[in-house]
Amino acid sequence: MTPADRFTPPWTESPPPAGSCRALLKWGSPAEFKHPNRRLYELMKQTFGLTDDDFAVRTNTGEMPVHVDQPCRLSPEVLAGLRAIVGDENVATEDLSRAAVCYGKTMTDALRLRAGVIENPPDAVVHPRHADDVRQLVRFCDEQRIPVTVFGAGSGVTRGSECVRGGITLHMGTHMNRILAVDPVNQTVTVEPGILGPALEEALNDAPARFGSPHRYTCGHFPQSFEYSTVGGWVVTRGAGQNSTYYGKIEDLVLSQKYVTPVGDIVTLDVPAQATGPDIDQIMMGSEGTYGILVEATLKVYRYRPEGRQRFSFVFRDWESGVAACREIMQGEFGYPSVFRLSDPEETDVAFKLYGVEDVPLADAFLTQLGYRPMERCLLLGHTDGDSAYGKLVKRQIGRICRRYGALTTTGYVTKRWEHGRFRDPYMREDLGDFGIMLDTLECSVKWSNLHRVWESVREVCHSRPRTICMTHASHFYPQGANLYFIFIARMETLDEYLAYQAGILDAIRAAGATMSHHHGIGRQTAPWLEGQIGTNQLEVFRALKRHFDPHNIMNPGGTLALDLPPEERR
């Protein structure tokens, strides 16, 4: 059979209908798509016991118009008060505006949207123009006891933007997306919270022309959601980018912040370190809008030196030797790579299909003959950042350690292919969902001594459901441990079925001794597990802070961070 004779599923190539539920569940640009390649398509058919006939017709596409059953409950007087602060054009109460800010990109959100279900919308969406608008809005809502939720770009995966108690949502990305200052002396940038990743990075890369800086800069923060996430979202969820092994997570990049809370502003000092009691910056980061609203952040920036980047990739015979090599690299004290990603055997099998390794003539057979067998071998890929001499040193040392653990180099080709699609993989979820195939993720943080236990126990739960793909990688590394990121693909169409499956995975993560999240945050999705992991005394500290900052519980109420979660919902 020639490629032209092969059946191709009717993957969509058309932007979703304007005003439809499909438009809300769509990832990224309405006009961009990424379809499973032939090898991945054949793997899914084999795994799920499907044929081409099962992919002949798209179902549950969510193309119905958005409709919100719950009418706006704010009185005309309250709406007039909001409009008096921000202007008529910056207050919206129609269905589409309200629905567009209450969901993120979880599978829970996608399944509801495919069924035309809009739950927990705000009563109104308000677009503040600057920090003073935010102050007036918070003061007004505190006086009126109106709940306030914050929305950035909608890429969250923890159900943190749902307005369980109604009220208003502040859309920070509409106006509050400016760069306020670039400081080349202290090597910092100060921004408003609604700025998107690409806008910030492009400006920093072009700093000599735009700001008269002596150097080009980078923020160094590149989550998979980079193109469609905001600095504010990174900060309030304690996010991590794919280059975090070198640059650190967002809490390592934030130098100072300004928050508006019901009891007044919180402003921290833009100094590199201090010994003035508990760190207020760390207290506020990760608060997910429950203490106050971030209106300004100052971040560290770094020299942008793409010419010094050193790419590498290796294949190990098994997961154990790959993990051991990564631990030695992180504890070697010769420097850190920037991107550093180790895939387990199941993800490596999929990665070879996605990145075209299996398309290289004889490559697969050659690797197998050398003992790097399918569903046993593990792929490590990455690159360095910073000074060229530094990068070459780190790459050389990584190569020595990997070879000591039996790894074979697969050059920088694989890493380049991964970089080419690093921000586009989420588009495939729409194609898969059209045929009842669910793709979602959960992640956690582990120490080295517990990594294998967590990996094995979580995968066991994932595979307890027959015909399920469970891919795992470690992608954020430390001398003391790493992040484990689980991607599961299953044929599943009902929300109840998915929620039961997700709960089992979260139970397994906590039971194995890993954290409930490394960088996604907690939101409402993971809140039922939080107290059981961190302990009641620790959660009471969070609740005490909540009572101080927000005595009337107007800031993102309804279960986020488990702060006001009813006892019967705690797991």
C-alpha cells in the first residue's frame, strides 16, 4: 500500500466556529493544528483495539454555541459601581465572555465543553487597566462581599479559574500586559502580570534596540504553555519551564512582587537576598489568587547566548541506568544542562515515532542489535545554555557519564526535532478527543531514593485500566531528586470515568511519597489531597494567612488550595 492509498482520519484543519464550545477547548491559535503522525496513529489503533472505521467520523466535537444557564446575579447597582471604576467597555456579562474565563485546559474542562456544559462562570468579567483599577475593584468587592477570581491566559490545568461562588473575574491579560522597566545594571525586568511569554522573551532578546541595554537577555522560563501563558500565571502557581534545570523554577527567578489584597498592598524589596524573617515573596508565590492579586513582578534575566547552546541526546539500555546517570550528572558539580529530559521506555517508544528516529533507515534495527531494545531503552535529550565554553564543558562531562552507564549517543538531531515541536504537542489533544481518546498529564516531585517506587506504583495504577498508554519522563532535575511527569492516553468518553481514573493516580502519587505537584499548582483539582500530604498544622498556616489577607473570603473562594474546602471533600 502506498502512502496515498492509506486511510487518513478526518483530522480537523478548520478554525472552530466563533462563539462555540469548541473555540474554548481549542489550544492556542484557532488556525493551528498538530495531528498524530502515521506511526503514532498505528500505535493507538493497536493499543486501543481500533480500526480505521473507528476513525471515520468525528464525534462530540463541542461545536455547539456557548450557552450559560446561570444568569448574571449582580445587581444593576453593583454593575454600575464596577463600570464606574474601569469604564463601560471593560465590564462584560454576556455568555461568551463569562464562559471564556471559567475553564482552563484540563481534561475535565475539555470533556465538559464537548458536552456543552458551562459550570461555575463568573457573573461578570472585568478588565482592569492598571494597578489602581485593581485596588479600587478589590476595595469595592470587599465592601460588597463579591467574590473575585483572577484570569491570565487560560492555560491552567488545575481548575483554578472556576468561580464556584460566582462574583467577578479579573482578566489581567487585556490591558495589564506591559513591560514597566528593564534594568541592565541589576539585570532585571519588571512587568505587569498579564504579559504573555513570547512578548516578554522577544522584548528581552531585542533589549539593545528597545531599551538601550548593552546585552540581549532571556527570562529562561519556557513552560510547554509558553506561547499562551502569562508571567502572573507562572508566579501564582509556582510554575517551571523546560529549561529549569539551569535557570530554576519561577520562584528562583522572581526578585520582588506587588500584590493588592483586601487589607492593603504587599510590596517586597528587589534585592537578591535578605535575612529579615520569613520570605514574603515565597509566601505569596503559589497562593493562586487566594491572598491577593499580583499586579507587578520583577524577574531576574540572563544573557541571551543562543550561539553557545550545545545539544545532545543519548539512548540507554534501560530506565535504571538512565536514572543513575542523571543523578551522577546532577551531583557532579561541573555545571547543569538547561533542557534535560529522560524518557522511560514507553515514552521513548512514542518519542522515536514523534521525532522521526524510526524513520531513519536501519536506525531502529541497529539500536536493537546493539542491545537497545524497544520498550526497554530510554532516551535522554537536552541542551546547555550560557557561555559557550561552559556549555562545552557540561556537554563533555555529560557524555562521559552517559557512556560510563552504557549509553549510545544519538547526536543533537533528536533534540532539534523535540525543540521544533516542544510547544505544539498540546494541539494533538483536540484530534484525539474527537474520537473519544483522552490525553492528560499529572506530575510530581521525588527524591532520588524514592523515584523508582513512585514511577512503578503510579504506572501500575495507570495500566490497571486495560489498553492504556502511560508515558513518563523526568524533566526538571536537582542534585537531590527530580520531577516525574506522567502522560496517559486512554479511550474514555465520560467525565465520571475520567475523574475516577484521575483520582486513582493522585492517590498513588501521594501514597508513594511524592508531592501532589511540582509545577502545575493545586487549584481545585488537587485540593482534596493537599491536607493529607502536607499535614493539618501546615495547612492551618495557609489558612491563618488567608484570614489575615482576606478576612471576608472574597479572593478566589471555593476550594482552591483547600483553604475553604468542606471536610467531606477532603481525601
